[in-house]
Amino acid sequence: MRDAYGRLLRAAAVAAGGLLLAGCSSGGGGDEAKPSRATPTASASGAPTASPTPAGPVYVLDPKKAPRTQADAKRLALAVVAGPDDWGPGYVKRSPYLSDPGSWPVLDASCEWEAGTLPRSVLYSVTAYSEIPATGGKGPLRVAATVTVHRTEPDADWEMAETLEEALRCPDQQLRQGERITGLNSLGMPYGVGGNQTTTDSLIERGEYHNDAIKGQQYYTWFQTRVGQVTFASVVKGASGYAEGDTNAVQARVNVFMQDRVKEQLGAQS
Amino acid sequence: MSPMAQPGPLQELLPSDPSSIAGYRLLGRLGAGGMGVVYLGRTESGELAAVKVTLADQADQPDFRARFRREVEAARRVVSPWAVPVTGADPDAPEPWMATAFVPGPSVGEAVRAHGPLPERSVRILGGAVARALAAVHAAGLVHRDVKPGNVLLAVDGPRLIDFGIARTSGETALTATDMVVGTPGFLAPEQAEARTDAIGPPADVFALGCLLAYATTGRPPFGAGAVDALMYRTVHDEPDLAGVPEDLLPLLAACLAKDPADRPIAEEIADRLTEDTPGTAADWLPAPVVTTIAERSAAMLTLPDIDPTAPGTDPDAPAKPSRRGFLLLGAGAAVLAAGGGAFALLDRRDDTGADGKHPAPKPRNTWAIGVLADLSGPAREIGRAQERGARLAVERFNALHKGKPFTLELKVSDDRGQSAGALAAARRLTTDPSVLAVLGPTSDDTGIAALPAFEEAGVPLLTTSAGYNLFTLRGDGGGAPNTTVLRAIPQHFMAGVYLAWSATLLPQIRRPGVLQERTDDQYGWQYTSGARFGFKQAGITPHFRVIPGRTTDYRRIIGEMIDAGIDAYIHNGVRSTAVLAARALKQLGFTGPRFAGQHVFGPEFLKEAGSDAEGWFVCAPVIDPVQRAADPKQKPADRKLTQELLDAHRKRYGTTPAFYTGESFDVVNMVTSWLATSAAKGPLTRKGLWEALRKQKYTGAMGGYQFRDNGELIGVGTFLYGVQKGAYKYFGPAPAEPKKKA
């Protein structure tokens, strides 16, 4: 009995370790269908957070460039969010390409994503949907990028924490009718750990992806990063004919593109 | 040669001086006295060193060489960022010599004479650092005996204590007809002034430190100056003159200057009381004129012959880029000033190059070393110091048992200060020392992550009793190289989280535990939480999870939400400071369910900080209390005997019962030494293959048994459950090895 537990435990520990390693070397991803994040309830304007989670001498942001209005935030989000050109050759816009302004999916008590309202702590959030359409024996590879501009840095910090919490609370989630993810694991990599040397905070989620319209099981990867008051994420829903390692690399690159743009927009000085 | 003082104005070599000694090319004279001469030397790799040579007629005095050898060996055990390391010595040369890293800064005496008293903040930093250096000296079993302004040098990154107790003979500082007084008048303790030799111990250094700090802050020695006899009389009978000492420093200095040695604080305590911050740069801690002096002297060093601008090694962390190195050298002399650690490393590495023809082949060693890489002065210093003590007791036990056959063991200690920055350099102080076979450490995850490459490069096994970060052992599954460096005598954090959950399942009423992950140390929190999730799942329990940013302070609201969500137990996967906030909130909110926490919370600080709010908490730790184990009737008598042996040795050596983590560290080092003792008979000892050999050990020590998986991970539960009762930890026993399933 003890041995059986031992094996089980070791397997679990290794899986956890493997997840972290994956996070070091590549990106995580996200998918369109779980585009934005839940309401940062806790953020409810300024829960007294002594300072944002990760401590790290990463860079200094120019306070004069911090978005304060919805218009500022929209401009920044649209300038940053990754589109087909960032994802690479063969990717095209899906239709609709951008999420509706004000859309804000929420993970409900039964672990299903449903429409919610934009919390006060969020200035603007947008998701851009791209794909490589199904071709010659390969399935449709669906990807998306999301940028969320919060009013304050602690609000963004809370969003990161709640994303981690969602995977603990709901390892199995229904993205929409006919689309599910299962066995979700998540882990955070604040500055200085897990190979994160460039951003204030980042996290990855990985699970299995199931689509009733598509035979078999694919993978689901979500990679989310925070720079100051802005979070951005990329997501990939695996498709037949594509290797997870390859799409991870693409996701990591897309994340770096967005990272660079956010830093530029926020006037980061290192 | 009382002024061992480095460097002073550098004087030219005399025609009678040798041009080199051992591997050092001599560049000039730093000082001379009745005993011998101190030279400035340079190694082949370009490092500067102070080389102290004793005249042959002095060296032929009875016992001189034996004492010299003993003291050098002891001094090599002193590893502190604030003590100048001994980098080489030969007690058997016709003129015995000893080399230390060279620090070009002025001494405290020179600085005060030239520029007046130091500001209070400088004095606090000075005092904290010198106290730390003295703590290391005392921990090595030495007494400095001559702490004075001339023996503390000022460098950009902090002061350095030199000349700790080495080859100091009666002839050097003899002050009385009986040749019994050693030291410098004005900075002598009463017991030294009266030459009560058997009463002279570490407190004498503390007294001298008090004098030094009084001098630094007022510009006057506290017992005045002048005729030696009168000075010594005042030291023994008069109160010190502390007029002008800042109010904040006054009680501490007065305590250091107590006439009765027993009334003085110990060095560690002084360091703790003065540690408000550590210097970053010279400009940060020294007055401008002193900084200028340092810069001038550093610049002067650059004009010395044989500067090789591409010489590697002055900064172990820096990439070997010639252009950058040159820039540093020619710029501010920073690289020269950084020579402390680097020179040590290079000199010792040179010992390994015997086959290249430039150096004699190494003699067969009869002395080997066990290293300790620990946080001795940072946030986890309580644990780090406990680990050092365990290792020291194990090494002393080995030497007492084996009496030099087949070899003698030393303990070399390097303080990583609990900071990632600098941890790699701290590790390399040990791994580049060829006498070091294995290292106990690190204390903390973060410093271990930074330090690990040093151990991997050098093939030195690293044995930890407190670092649970998963990837120290769990490597290779993601495509990288498997672990062949770390042996972990505790469970990794993920497993600790599993056992924490299974401990909770012992309480049958728990159906809906609230698991909080706070992100101050996110690796720890995440791994504990993943483990707890797994552990509860095995028991058929679905917890309520919360994840919150690090350093969140509003625990009342967060825990209130968790209580509203129906939790019937609380599990804190975060650091101690937030557990204190959680404990307070739970109590204020009237929560009555059980509360649990893990390794980061365990320890006396939680009890102190949370006070009565900690009452009733359960804490899982990777260590056992040896006192409770020795008294545990469930243990076999033979096992209890081993535990008792540890308790006795600790009491004898340190006068107290061991802190947590001492026993496990004692065991792990004993495991290493017992393997070394048996294998020394089979051939020369080497680092090669040592990790694998140790990994296969099945060792039973004072705190229990240790076995390891192929990846270096501990086999077995290795987690122990404590309950806080009446302000103390009560030991309940090992955590369960499987969940208690719900009916």
C-alpha cells in the first residue's frame, strides 16, 4: 500500500517538476475560449497590499506613461495585443478577431466560464483571436492573446493570484458548450525564479483540451505575464499535426513580443 | 612585527630581501618588526597578498612551529566576509610564512588619525561586521587577542579584521617582564592586562571591540593613552571614558566594557544588535575622505609591476571578459579591492595544478575539510547557525575518535548571508578549496539556486537539511541532466505539502479545509499547495483554495471570506510573517477549527511573534527535537543513546540544548565522515564518485535513519508533526505515511 502511494506521489511530484521545467524553457499558452480572466474580486479597489507580490529589480516604469483613463488603456492594449503576424507564417485572424469591448468572462461556481461584467479595477481588456486553419491532415490550431490594463499595480497582482487560484479551484473547466479543459495545473514564476529574469511576474497553466467537434484529446497551454499594472497572456489549444514543444516556442516568442511592447508603452528603464 | 598592518605606505624591498617566497613574487614591504617582515606579494595568477615571514631565529624558539601550524589551521577555518582569509602558509619553511588576502584600505587607526572620528552609522556598520568576524573566529575555537584599530582595515564593501590570533608570540607584543601580556595597551581586557592567562577567552575580544568602537566614535581610547603601567591600571580599575558616544550606542559599548568577562555580550549578540544594514559601496558607509584614501591606495596598487589586466578570478561572479576586467582594474581599483574572496579561490585552485610542472605535486593530504554553506547572518540565521553547530560537533567527534588517523578533518564555513546575490561566490569559497570534500548546505532555497552551479562545476556533494526546493533533486525528467550533486535529508516541499495534508486527515472532523497560498515565497507556497491538493485528493477531500499576492496584510478580510465559504480547517502555505497575520485574524474572527502550517512557519520566531494567537496551531517540520526524542520511550534504547550523545556533546561545547536543525546536520555530516573514514583505507580520497557513494548510504544517526532515492531525494516521510501548546512546540510524532480516508 505504501509503495503504491510512493509511486503515485513520485509521479505527481515529477509531473509538477516537469511543468516547471516547461515553464523555464518555453512559454505556456492560452486559448481563445478562456480569453480574459475572472473578476479580481479581492482587488476591489485597493485591498491593502503592502507591495506587489514579486520583488525584483527588473526595471523602472515611467509613472508619467501609466494609463489612467479608459482611452489610454485601450490605446495601450491594442498596441500590445499579439495578432497573426506575431504568431507567425500561416496564422490568420479569426472572425470575429477582437473580443467585444467590455467583455469579461468569469469562472462560475460550477467551473464553467460565463459572461461577466468588467470590474471597476479594470480599465480595458481585449483578446485577439488567431488561427492556422485546418489544412492537409492538420487540425485547426487556435490561439489567442489577451491584454488587460488594470487601474493599479496591486489590482494586476491580484489578477495573477486569482488566475493561479482558478486552476486549483477548478482543475476541470468548461470553456463553452462542447469545449472543456481538464487536469489543469498552474504555477507562478515571480521575478528571479523558474528562469524568469525579465518580468515582474509570470505564470503558466497546462491541461488537456477536449472539443466535441474534434476527435481525441489535445493540450491546452496558457502563459500569463505581468508588467506593472498590465497583464498579458497567450493561449494555444492543441490540434492534430502540431507538437506541443513547437507551439510552446511560438507562444514564448509571442509573449516576448508583447512584453517588449508593454515595457515600451510604460516607459520601462532597466 | 606588530604592525601586520596592511598596507601602509609601501616601501621598497631591501637588497637583503628575497625576490619571491613560495609562489609569491614580492613587490615591496608593508611593515617590519622584531619578529619578521610583512611583504606585499603577487601570485602567478595576479592576486595580491600580504605575506608575513617570521625570522628564522624567532621561529626556532621552542614550540613556535607547532603553535604556528595549529593557529594557521584554526585560522583557515575562519570564513567570514569580514575576516581576511589565510590563503597559504608553510610552518615548516626555514622562515615560516603565512599569506593572507591583501586589502589596500587604511586601518581604522589610520582613518581616525587622518580624518577624525567616524559617524555613528559607519561605527554601527563597522561594529556589526567586526563582531561577525569575531563570531567566526570564536566559532573556530580561536581568540583574536589583539583587536585594535590597526587590525581592522576599511574596504569599500565593509571592514576587514586581520591577523586573528596567528603566530602571535610573547616577543611580538611583550609588555611585562614576564612576557605574559599579549595585545596592545589601551585595547586590552582587564584579564589580559593582569595576564590572567587562563581567564582569557572570547570575552577579551569583546572588550577590545568595545574599546575599538569607542575609539572610532570619539577618537579617544576609552582608558586614555600614555604610560603603559598607568593605562593598564585604569583598564582594570577605572570606568571607561565614553563621553561623546552616541546615546544609541552607549548601553552596548558599556556592556562590552564590563570588567567581569561573564557580563559582556557575545560577539553574535553584538552583531545582531548593530545589524541595521550592510554597506553597499564605500560611499555608502564611509566618510568621503576615507573613501578617497582607499581609492588612492587602490590606484597605487595598479602601478605595481605585473598587473595583468586580464587576470581572471577577482570576481567569481563576473564573466571572464578581458575588456571589462581591464576596465575595472584601471577604473576604480574595484577589482583589486574585491580580491578577498577571489584570491583565496585562486590560490587554492593552484594547489590542483601540480602536474603542469610549475608547481610541485601535491603532498598526500592528511587533512581534509567539510564545508558549511549557511545563512549565518541573514533572515534564516537561526537555522544556519544551528546547522553549523551540528556540522562542527560532527567534525570534532570525528577528530576525537580518530586522532588524526587516517586524517584530520576541518570545518570550513562560508556565510551566504541568506542573499542570492553573493551566494555563488560564497559557495565558491568552499568548492575551489581542494581540501573540501563535501558541503552541508544550503540553508535556504534561493541561495541554493544561486549557489548550485559552483557545486556542479566542482563535483562537490551538497547535503541539505533545510532546502526543500523541488528542482534541487527533481531534475532530468524535463530533458536536462539528472541531479548528481544534491542529497536532501528532508522531503521536498511538494511532499511536505502532501504529508501536511495527511496529518490534517488524522482529524476526522475535517471535510472542507481552507488552503491558502500566499506568494511571498511563491516556489514554497506553490509546491506546498500542489502537494496539499494531491494529499487531500487521496483522502477524498476537496479543499477550498485561495491564492493571494505576497505581503498582503488584510488577512481579516481574506480569512473572513474563507470562513464564509465554509472552511472547517485552515492551512497556511506561506511564510512566517503572514502566518502571524493569519493567526491573529483567525483568532479575532472566532474560528475554532484546526490550523496548520509547514516548514517556513516552524521555529521559535512564530511563537514569539504570534504569541497567544499561535496556541493550538499544528506545524509540520522536517526536523525532530532531540530532547523530546531522547526522552521518547517509543525509541529503541540504542537509538536514544545516540541522541543523548548529541545532547551531551552540544551541552559541553555550547552550554545549551541543540536548536532545531542541529541534530539532522550533525547526522548528515557524521554520515559523510564515517564513509570517508572507511574508504580512506581503500585509496586516496577524492570528490569523484563521492555523491553516488553517499547516496547509497543507509545511515542511522541521532535523529533517525536516512536513505536516498536515485535522484538524491530522501526516502521516507521525514515530516514531523508538532502542536503549539502553552507557547511551546509539543512533538506528536512523524506525519502519517498515507491519508486517513473518510468513511
